[in-house]
Amino acid sequence: MSPLATFELAGAIVLAGSGAMNTLLGLALPRTRSALRFAAFFACVTLATLSSVSIIGWSEWLSPADIRWIHSIGVSTCYLLGPLFYVYVLAQVRTADAWPAKDWAWHGMPFLATFALGLANAAWPGFERQPIGGALVSIAYHAWVVQGLPYFLAAAWRARAANDAVEPDSSREARSRMTWLRVSTAMTAGLWAVAGIKRVAVASFGMEAVMADAGLNAILCAALFFLTWQGLRECMPAFAQFRTPDDTGAGGARYARSALDEAGRERVADDLVRLMRERHLYADAQLDLAALSRHSGWPAAYISQALNQHLKQNFSEFVGGFRLAAAKRCLADPRERRTVLDIALGCGFGSKSTFNTAFRRNTRLTPREFRRQHAEATGESSAADG
């Protein structure tokens, strides 16, 4: 094996090991949609990369038929990477328009078609020597890069929009998680584009495939190192992004030394809810944890603990819930003549885009659709629909 091929094999092994590690991590985390999709994505990465490791490392001992069987699995699996990564990001940003089960039949069609083609090629040795068969196999071998790119670009757009929609008064954890998701998603989309450039270089310009694969693996390994290092710097947001409210419960290490017992947490939480309802503190777009502490008289640490452990919410979710409830009351009121923007600002949202994103995530409707439905139900017309 040449030094270049050895380098290519080493890079593929590192990528396969990383994929396997992240698959196990996703399976070990709480069984949320986000964690399961994370595990499924990296399981496919591992399977696709292991097929490359097998072909590169044992090519001298594999027959052409063996290689075709391995390709039928490895190549077809690549067609699942784009859809799985996209729905993972959807779960991360908690959007309401995640795909229903029936849509997977359409998004999974390229995988099924390519897998069937790979099986036909493996079972019938002369298949790829036929003009049509050879063309189909060649297209299937490269087209997964083109097929997946729109998913990765859409995921990067979703992550950026979610990051921009985070309220300025959101918790540091929420802002850090969204920023990390935006950076990692954009980088993954970029790496997918690099893989596409490599395919074009091999197919169009005659670049040696081993050299191109070795270069691509080096870039992927460098990006993996950066993402891991950055994740450690951000206090492991890869774990925080899957955390459930129960992780910060009464036995959580974060509040192990707190003097606030369960009765105290309930008292603080009830007081905060009362203040929100009676004094409408949520209507202040500048409201943050420090301001809520001044209004309530409770220390900020007690507020954070009561919200996390008793109400199972972080600060952003707590305040956002009151803002959304107030906005829905206004939009459902046929006597309300303010525009959607005026209602959003009046309920404490910083901008109309932020309001629209949060509202659609919560109700599966835009504010205008919500208002129109209630107007039709009451027989009223909504003049202030702007």
C-alpha cells in the first residue's frame, strides 16, 4: 500500500471511529427526538465510512463481487445523511413543521432506489458493463453529494434563523446552544460542499481518486478536531443541547449546595408566576434575570433554581410562555385592532420576525393565520391584519 493510500486509510478509520463514538453518545443520551436523530445520522456516517475502510484496507483480498456488495451498502447509506441531518436540526430548533411519517417515503426514495440498484449490480456481475447499467451505477456513486447538499444548506439556514430569533434576554445556555448549532451546521454544510468539489475534480479533471480522498479526509479530520475542541471550550454543549429539565432536578449537581428546598422552590416559582400575571413583567422587552430579581426580591440564583427544578423551564421558556399566551389572547380578541407587529412589541417580543418564529413553533400557525381562524370562528372580520 502506497503512503498516500495509507494516509487515506488512516483518515477513514479516524472518521469511522468518530462516527461510532457519536452514535453511542446519541444512544446513551435521553431518548429525545434530537438524540435519536443525532445517533441515526452518525450511524449512517459510520456505516458509509466503514465501507470505505473495508475497500481501501482489504482491496487486495476482496473480489470485484465483494466490492460491489460493499458499495451497495456504503453508497446507498450516503443518501440518508442529508435528510437525517436536516430533521436533527429541526428537532434542535424545536420547529413545529417536522416531517410527518408519510413524508419519509419521499425523502427516503433515493436511498431505496440506490440500494436496489446496488443489489442488482452486486447480484448481476454484467450489470454495470451494460450502457444503461454503467451510467446508472456511475450516477448513483456520485449523485449523493448533489442530493444531500440542499438538505445541509436548508439545515444551515434553519440554524441561522433560530440563532437570530433567540431573544437577547435568553439564558446564556440557550444562546450558546443556538450559536454552537449555527456554527457546526454551517461547517457541516461546507464540508459537504468540499466533498462535492472533490467528486467534480475526480470525474471532470482526472484527479487521482486516492489523492482526492486523502485530501478530503485530511480536511474532515481537521474539521472534526476543531468541532471537538470548540465543543470542549463551550462546556460541552453537545451534552447540554440534549439535556432535559429533569437533569437539573433536585438531585442535580448544579444546585447541590443551594439552601433552597422544595417548599422554597415552590414558593419562589409561585411568586414569579403571580408577578408575571399581575404586573405583566413579560411585556418589557429588556427583561432579564437580573431585572426579574430586582422586581421580585429573590436572588437570581434562587429564581434560576426554582424555574429549572420546579417549573422545568429555563428563563427564556418561562418568560416566552407568558408572552405567547398574551399574544394569543390579543389575536383571538375580535375587538383588538392593533397590527401583528404592535401586538408582538406590546407583549415583549423584540421584533416581528422573532415573534413569528416563536408563534409558529408553538401553534403551527402564523399569527395572521391564527387571527384569521378565530375571526372566522366568531364571525368577525379582522381589519388590523398587518
